[in-house]
Amino acid sequence: MNALSPLIRPNDYGYFGDYGGPIENNQLQIIMKDIEIAFKEAMEDPEYLAEIDRLRRTYIGRPSPIYHARHLTPEGSAQIYLKREDLNHTGAHKINHCICEVLLAKRMGKKKVLAETGAGQHGVALATACALMDMECEIHMGVVDMEKERPNVSRMKILGCTLVPVSAGAGTLKEAVDSAFGAFMEDPENIFFAIGSVVGPAPYPDMVAVCQSVVGREARAQFLETTGGLPTEIAACVGGGSNAIGLFNGFLDDESVEIVGVEPGGEGLDGNRHAATLALGKPGSIHGFRCYYLQDEAGNPSPVHSIASGLDYPGVGPQHCHLKDIGRVRYEVASDQECLDAFLALSRKEGIIPALESAHAVAYALRRAPEMTPDQSILVNLSGRGDKDIDFALTRLSL
């Protein structure tokens, strides 16, 4: 696991610029410090690293390829390429950090692995890794997301995890995080909290980013080998931001490469039927870390919406907040309708059914490519496949 770009390495206190940081609870600071120390030790252990490498090759199926989406590319436009994280075992990038986290939990002698999930991809990946490594697994998921993502709910049950429905509030990802964190607080000595993105208190944003950095490392080498150069732009959807940071890390130090994160514009940026955190959020603290988040006048997290369950979170990873502030990454939005249009376009033109999360980045590429020339290129991180979204998408597409 190569080092991250200096642009997204935290300081000694877990901050990325003004964002991130340690949790305030003194007892949990000790627990989090133990995780940080254990992870740093694991990163220097040849046996741990060799096991990660073996599982990536023989279990996850890495490296995932890049694919030139010639039929999707509009005529006379920039060429669209896809980094095929949808081809990983379990169907998304989430397995990359779940393997690392469950191996770390075993190394630390933990008895249970616990997490939240939105679209269910993190839950499925974590349940898969726990089944592989004979660890007890508990997943908290909002009831609204459970209804939208029934295939992933079924997969988690088959894999043997304990699935906890969360009906409080909006019944989506924020509430699942609240519920999972409450369960973790009951026995933090024996439970490993496996956060599903580059969010939460230190050391989680850095730890997940390190585990996901394989995506950008592979993509950069593959693009050079395939085309002889680097992409003009790269793009990835951003909810919490793990798939995006994974891809971005490989190109952050290449000044010639434009980098774009695509947030859920939902039904429009007026009102609260969106989750455009970096577009409209304000700095503050949520779930034990400092970031931009969507908030009301009292500073409470606002209700959010996205057609993609994995993106309906009011906060965002601290690395993204820092990258926005320093201007290295540009953050755009794609609406629910643009997402559905891109979902159908990629399915019918390339025979690839994307996750609705990933379709936000595809939508951006389809909007952006005609503004560029045919000798330019956009590399999109196709972070997951759309099996989980098929039933829900059919109701929205009226097919």
C-alpha cells in the first residue's frame, strides 16, 4: 500500500487542513488511538501486507480494468474511460477497505465488527469479509434504504450478519450512523467499528483512504499503458467520498489532470431535496469530526435526499473539504434525473448497469465531454454495479 499524496495526509492530530480531527470523548480517544497505532503497525508488517495483496488478487479480483467506453462517448467529444470497480467481488469498491479493516480487527483481538450502511454495498462487503475471516458482524441500515436496496438486504442476511433496521428520523444513512455509533459505545473494547467511508474521527479517514488508494494507483498505471499519457480529467461520485479519494490519490500530484467530484443534486438545490454538501454546506462538527455539512440555522444536520442511498449523507470526508478549500478538486452536482438518464445510457450503450451512485459521475462525464475535444479524455470511477438498484430504477424509469 503506497503512501498517499501529501495533499491528503493528516497532521499528527488527524486534521486535513481545518477538517477531520480526533473525537472529543476521552474514553473513545483512547480506543481510536489504539486503532491508529494498530493500523500503523500493520502497515509495517510484511505478513499483513502480503495477506492484503493475496486477497486482492485471489479474492477481490484485482486489478480491476479500465475500459474505453467508445459507444457511450458522444460523437466529437472527449473520450470516456471507466475504472471498473464494479467488477470487484461484491460489486463495488467497498471490499477494498473492508478486507483491511476486518483483518485489522482480528489482529487486535476484537470479538465483533460493527458498521452502518446506506446503499448496502459497505454492509455486503463487510459481511463478506467477516464471513471469510469467521468474525461476528452487525450492520445498521435505515428502513428507507432497506426498502430501496432489497437485493443487498438479502445478501447480508445470507452472509450471516445481524441486520439492525433503523427507523428513527428519515430512516436513511445519517440515522444508521447514529444507531451504529450508539451500539459501538456500549462495548468499544470488544467491538471494532468499521466505518464505511473516509468520514468519522481520526484515524478512519486516513485509514480508509490508504486502503482505497489501490484504485488510483492501478488506474494511473493502466491509463498510461493504454493511452501513453494521463487523462485530461478524472471524475467520481462523492457521498462520504471513499471511492473518489481512492481514485483521486493516484492523480493529485499530476498538475495537468483536472479532478472533479460529483455530488447528488437530487431534485434541485433549492430546499433540502439534495445532498450537495460541498456545494451548499458549512463547516462544523458531525459524528465526531469536522467537515462541511448541510445544516439548519441552529447548526443541526439538515434532512438530505439522493436517488442513490449511498450518497444521502449530510457530511463529507475531511480530505474532500480540504481539497475544495485549496482548489485542487472541483465539485459539481448531478440531479436525480441526470443520474437516471446516465444509468440507462450506460446500460444500453455499453451493456454495463452501474450503481446509481456511480451514475452521478457518468452523468457528469456525459455533460462535460461535449465541451472538450476528441483528443482529450475523462476517466470515471465506476465505483459499483447496479444489481442492487434494478428494482428501484425500474419504478422510476417506467420501463
